[in-house]
Amino acid sequence: MADAPFDDFDTIPEPPPTDRGRGRATPAVSAAPERPRWKKRLRAVLFLCGLLALCSSPWWGRAGLRHLDFFRVRRVEIEGTRYVSPDQIVSRLGVDSTASVFDDVEPFEKRVRLHPSVRDVLISRRLPGTLVVRITENLPVALVPAASGLVPVDAVGRSLPVDPTTADLDLPVLASRDIAALALLGDLRDLAPGLFARVGEIRRLPKGDLLVRLNESGTFAILAASGVTAQRLTDVIPVEQDLINRNQRATELDLRYRDQVIARLP
């Protein structure tokens, strides 16, 4: 029999690969069918709609909740007051029985800020029915004479509705409503409250310099130029400490010379 040409033989398929050592065929892995494009687009649209609804919920959610009786304002808490009566703050708020904790608080804050003793106010909510009003007071820095007697004023010279006969006001006394001296006291109160608490009186001298008297045992005075700063006034603190270490006492500390503190001893 003649040899058949090589091309006429049927090609014998190779056996599928087997697991090594087990003799089992490895199943063929087929690619997962691709998700239709319209489903991908639908998922993206739904995701964007959900994100938009979530971001806008403070507006539409609050608008719906403010009509529920469960969220009516039943309590107002005042924090941060020292000289201002909480009743005055509540009166300024103007909250009535129809108010909701989800009402816009900005109009309430504006009304409270009109109080001369209020520097700033922040109102927050405590569910279900409480408004928390945090007050930053405009504190008095001195007492100045008026027709009715001594009145407390702030660092810009504004009279404050604080009764000095009932409030604990241990403040410096000024002979007049000296705006520069009041601003100095306001800065000193923030920078060095300990030194501020010791100031008993500030007086403007004929040439414009300032005389600061300290109220304490062994009272002495500080002389300062008209434009003295609170930072410059604090230069007396280390000088005082040095005198104490030497068992000495100054009757007067003079700050009118640049970068120097002149101590006048008894």
C-alpha cells in the first residue's frame, strides 16, 4: 500500500491539560458576558440622583420637619453670660410658641447682637426642642463718671447696661471717657489680665502722658507716654519681680524713656 500523503491524515486534537499529579482535565475559563451599556448609564444616573438628594437634604428635609409639633421650641439655654441677664437675651430672641428648632437662626442672632453687651452670638440646636445660645460678652473695662454716677464702659467708650451696685465690677476708674485710655485697657485685659486686675485708676496728665495707679498693698504708679501700648506696660512685670528679689519697692515706674524702665525708690 502506498504511503498516504501527510496532509491527508486527520489531525488528532491535543488532550486538554491536566492537573499535575491528579490526571484531571483543567476546565476552560470563559469570559463573563459584558454588561449592557444602558445598565451602566442607568446606574450612573441613579447614583448622581442619590448624591444630589443627599446634598440637598438640609434644605428640603428641614423645611418638612419644621412644621412638626414635635420640633417646636420648648426650651432656650443661654451660655457665656456674666453681666448680661439671660432674661434679656431671651427677650431679644423673640421666640414664640410657633417657633421650630429648624427655623433659620440668623434672624435670632441678629436681634441678640443688637444688645450693647453682646459682642457675638452663636445659636445651635439640640433636638427635639432646645435652642442653645452661646454669648460672647462685650466686657466693661472701666468706670467713668456720668450724671447718674459711675457707669461701666467698654473699650470703645460705649456705656453698658450693667448696674455697678449689683454686679461685681472691680474696674479701673477714669476721670473722663478717654477713648485712647479705654482702648489701652481693653488690650491690656486680653494680653495681661493679671496686670489689668491691678489697675485702679488711669489719669491723663497735662502734657498728655498717662498716670496709671495700681490698687494693692504698697500702691505705686506707672508713668507712660500718651501712645503707650499694652505690650509696653507689661515691661513693668519683670522689673517688679527683680525689685521683690532685692527686697525693694518702687513708688513709681517710668516707661516714658525708650526701651527703659526707670524705678524710683522711696
